[in-house]
Amino acid sequence: MESFSLILAIVVVTALAFDFTNGFHDTANAMATTISTGAMKPKLAVAMSASLNLVGAFLSVEVANTISKGLVDESGIRPEVIFAALVGAILWNLVTWLVGLPSSSSHALMGGLIGAAVASAGFGAVHGGVLVTKVLLPAVAAPVVAGIASMVATRSSYGIGGKTEGEATRKGYRTGQVASAALVSLAHGTNDAQKTMGIITLALIAGGAISPGSNPPTWVILSAGLAIAAGTYIGGWRIIRTMGTGLTDLEPRQGFAAQTSAATAILASSHLGFSLSTTHVVSGAVMGAGLGRKGGVVRWSTATRMAVAWVLTLPAAALVGAGAEAVTELGDWGTAVVAVFLVAASVWIYRLSRREVIDHTNVVADPPAEPSGVVTTAIAAVTPPPAGTVADGLTATIPAPAAEPAATAPAVPPAATV
């Protein structure tokens, strides 16, 4: 059994706390479309997803090895550095969960680790080639690939079975959604649980508990799988609402196409060792499914906010991680200050979330209205109204036609007087 110091134990507990936030932050990736289309009840959906997250954690360790052996120079990393990295990742997860934005837990972890490593040992501690090829390029390519695949699958589905629009067809696609959601959940456990395994393994190496180059121990795999499963079962209802109804409106066959495309991309990336963001993949697939149906819409205002969050994730988590690392370098009391700050900030964010409670009872809400853009407004202003109708606002400005004067009998001259 590995020998533990106090700081190493703190790092392991904090890593599992991050894994827990990863679970409820990313539940929407697997279950948002399934819940929004009515294929599964919300509580049953998150329970199934949690179980498969746990199973998926045991399928591979390639992503874990990417983090523990490839991203940063493990020989120059102290446990305090990893603790600071986790602080940045956890806080970003909680902030984006509070506002209901599906950002990447994976990139939050990467950003925190990069920022803390640079603050501790300089830019040379980060392996730039691994960062570009296994983190940044997949981040750009994955949502595009998943979106195109989902759009093609959706159009093919409507093209082939467009005339079979009955309740039996919808029921069949809902059944397919359940199967594809299970596949996404399995893939999520395979990819995301491994990130925590990798970070704990890196901490064990940095603390001298295991030798450099070691694979994650069995107890690390089990604990990471349980933590992400517990977080998934809690249900990230705020983000489920955004992904399920805030981004686009999906029918069962669209949800099936989106989830199948996303699961394929995630499982392939896990096999290759890419630290892929499941959030990016599923979001791209959902938008592709929205565009794939004739008359379907994507709410670009929501998509834009998500894209801004994606861009900010790495640098924001890196800045917090670097700041936390600077404080931990002051000694044990500095580490204690960072720990107290993390707990206090987490409690404060939770209290803010109670002002508007979103749970399984109200997660499927009416989608927000997309505000009209400049082009839409201009077109509406010059387009003539349909025949037989009067455009809004014109009834008050166009006077009614004057009534024809009533016909009057010709005047009869007065009778002659005698």
C-alpha cells in the first residue's frame, strides 16, 4: 500500500471532489436529449447514466496516462501544484454550472494543471506538443466532426423514414435514444473518469508514493469511478435544461442521431488517448441534429454563450490555478488558506443556486425565445403581409376608407302658392 503524507491525502480528496463536480456538470452530455424528448424520466435517466459511468471507468487507462505521463513534466511537480490545479478546475465547474453553461470539465482540469505547473516550474514544465495534439486540436475538431456526422444522420433518418411519422415510429426512436444514451454514459465514464485517475496518479508520483511511469492503481480507478457516478446521479439539472431545450428543439430521431454520433466520437478518442471534452462533442452533435431537420433551428444566442465559455475555460482555470499555486508556496498555512477559500467559495455558489431551484421536476421547461437579429427585423419591416390580413401596427396608421354618402332623393320644388 502506498505511503501517504497529509498533503497527498488532501490532494486525493480534492481530486475526487473535482470528479464529483465533473459528474453532475456533464450529466447533460448523456441524458439531456433523452429527457427533453420524453424517452426516459429524469431520475431514471441519471440513475442509468451513473451506473454506466462506473462501468466505463474500468474499460481503459489511455486518457489517464496522457495526463499523468504526457501533459506536464512529472519530475518537477509537487503535490501542492496538483492541489492548486484542482482548485482552479473545481471553481470553474461550479461557476459554469451555476449559470447553466455546458463548459468542458476536461479543459478546466487541463487549464488548472497548466497554470499551476507554469507558476511552479515555468513554461518548460508543460509539454507543448502533447497539449496541442491531444488537447487543443481535438477540442476544435471533435464538435465539428460530431456535428457533421449528426446532421448527416438526422437528414438521412428523415429522408429514409420521412413518411413513417406515427406514434410507433416515435416510440422506436425513443428506444434507440435510451440505447444511445447508455452508450454515451459508458463513453463518458471511459473518458472523463480517467482524467481524475490521471491526476491522482500524477499526485502519487509527485509525492513519491508510486514510481514514475506507473499506471493508475486499482483503488484509484474504483474511487474515481464511484465519485463521477455519484455526481452524475445528483443530476446537473441546470445544464440539462440548457442542453435539452435551450440550444434547439429535438424530436426523438434527432436525439438518437445526436447521441449515437457523440458516443462514436468519444469512444474513438478514448481508444486513441485523446483527452476529449465530452461537452464539446455532445454540444456539436446536438447542434448538428438541430440543423439536420428541415425547419429545425439552433438558438445561436445560447450557442454563442457556450462558445465564449469554451474559449475562456483553459485560461480562466489556468489563472486560478496559478494564483492558488502562488499562495501554497508560502507554506502549510498558504495551503490551508487555499483550502478554506475553495470550501467557502463552493458554499457561496451553492447558496446562490438556491435562489432559483432547478431539479427533476422542472428541468424540461419551455425553450427561451430567440431574440430577433438585425437581418430578421429588417426583413420583417419590408415584407408585405399576407393577403387578407393587416400587418401589426398598421391599423392605427392607415385610415379607414370614407363611407359613400347615402343616395338622396332629388329635391322637390315647393308647391306654388296661390
